[in-house]
Amino acid sequence: MSTNKLLLRTINGEKVDRPPIWLMRQAGRILPEYREVRASVENFVALVRNPELAAEVTVQPVDILGVDAAILFSDILVIPEAMGLPYKLVEKKGPIFPRTIESETDIENLIQGQKAAEELDYVYEAIKVTKKKLAGRVPLIGFAGAPWTLFSYMIEGQGSKTFSKAKKMLYQSPRASHQLLDKITESIIHYLKNKIAAGVDVVQVFDSWAGLLNADLYNVYAIPYLRRIVNAINEVPVIVFSRGAYFSMEELIDLNSNVVGLDWTMDPTRFRSQFGQEVIVQGNMDPCVLYGSMDLITSKARSIINALGGQHIFNLGHGVYPDTDPAKVKELIDYVKSYRYKRNKKISQGVDNE
């Protein structure tokens, strides 16, 4: 079996012939093969907790779609659960926490750090099984939700358009907010280190709800905790993806993570103009572009690659939507894999090959 190290080579700043490609939520609902596995268990949480099945759906996009990296099938909410807040996933509603954080006593009673991370043995076992199935073909990415995003769910108790309860706590109880964020951060660090020990090659931190804050709040309640995570993880490369946090992009770049994820609201050309060619970035096609024609999809992909150049991991600006045609996803992946940077130009300029 051939070994594909394109993702790791790109992260290391090496010159490569084309951008590597993987997609957030690639191990998921767009694939009939995934839906078949999902139907074999009682619910989503049961699938996450089954190492053999989690490994199977992790590897499916590598075998079926041909992506350059696998990302472990799991859920960001395993951390709150390990800290003492169990959740369930309700179809068409999303995650529900029967019990939430409502007081400083609730925060004090949480499990944290290594003790919380030890509750997640099924995740580490899934990594080991996945690594055997991959047999070195592509790198394996492990992930965690960012402190602010997990904080949001632990306060709100479910998904929300505003997470107003969580934001209310930031304004009304800053000391307790920092206390909770500190406990979450310590748990994430130990969790990621355990994942690395189990075999992941890269880690990504998802701040899915970053865009609900403004710059002032984000720089007080998110950036310092992301920095602690980035500084603590030195065994493997770290990708930081903060959806909607365009207002704190300078601070995100200053974290010195190995890769900065861009959502689809960031203009790639403007980003390079503002922050330079050397920042390694991941992104940032709008997932809804995949509803368009193949001519549109390849045109948008080409534009992104040209703008971001050789220091670039191709991805969407967020996860694949479940009603996306998998055939179009496969064609996008094949197009990116067929792309070649022009040899007679600096690779950072990423000139189109067509």
C-alpha cells in the first residue's frame, strides 16, 4: 500500500505538487455506506462509543472518496460528558443535555483534566483500530471542540442560534466563566494528548460557535484558552478552526498553531494580502457550492487554490451538508487531486494548471 504524506508535508512547509484535500464531516451522512452502519446501532452516541464501527466509518471516505487524510469519527461533546454532563442526540433537534451548568457549585463538581480524559477509553481504542485499518495510507486527524464552544453547550443545554444563556454568563459571571473555561481547557489538553498517544498524526480544535462573540469577548474568553491548548500540544501539528471569527484573525494567527482554518466568509486573496504567503491555511469553499454544477464547483476550487497557493490544505469552510450529492464531492476531490502547481512559478503563488 502506498503512503500518502501530502498533508503532513504541506503542514511542514515543504513544496508539494498540489494541495492535499480532506473535508470536515467527510465521515458522515452523505455516504450510503455510513448510513448503513448508522442504522445498525440504536443511536448516534452508540456509534461514537463503538470502536470498531467508529473506525469503519472513519476509513470509509479514504476508501470511497479518496481523501488525503482521515478524521476520527467522534463528537465534540464527549468532553462535557466525560466531565459529568451526559448528553443525547435527538434526531432533527441535535444534542440535548438533561443537566446543565447553572451555578458555581455545578462547576466545582465537574470532573476535569486527566481524570475526565480517562473516561474516554473508547475513543482511544477507536484510534488504534482505525490506524490498523488505514495501515499508514493517509494521516489520521483527531479533534476536540474548543473551550468556548463546549462552554456554550454546557450552559445552554442544546444547540441555539444565539447561545444567549452562555453569553449571559460571560457578562454576568466573568469569574465563574473563566473557572469553567479553565476546567474545560485542562480536560481538552489531556484528551488530545491521550489521542496523540493512541496514534493520531494531527489534531484540530473546532470553535464552531466563535462567530457568536465579538472581538472583545473572543479575545478574553476564547483566545487565551486556545493559546494554552496550542502551547501544550507539541507532539503533532495543530490546526485551529474558529468559524466566523474573522474579527480575531490576527490573534488566531498569533497563536502559532501549525495551520489556521478559514471559513467561507474569508476572502482568500484578501487574506493572503493581509497576512502573507507563509501562513499555512486550510479551507475554505462554501459547502453550498457543492449544490451547484461541476463547472461552478471546479471554478470555485481553482480560484481558492490560486489565491491561497502552496501553503494550503483544501477543505470546505465548514462541514459537508447531509443532503450533498456524494458524486459531486467525489468529483471535487478528484479535481483537486488532479491539480498541479505550475513549476516555473513560486509555489506560494499557486498558478492554475489549466
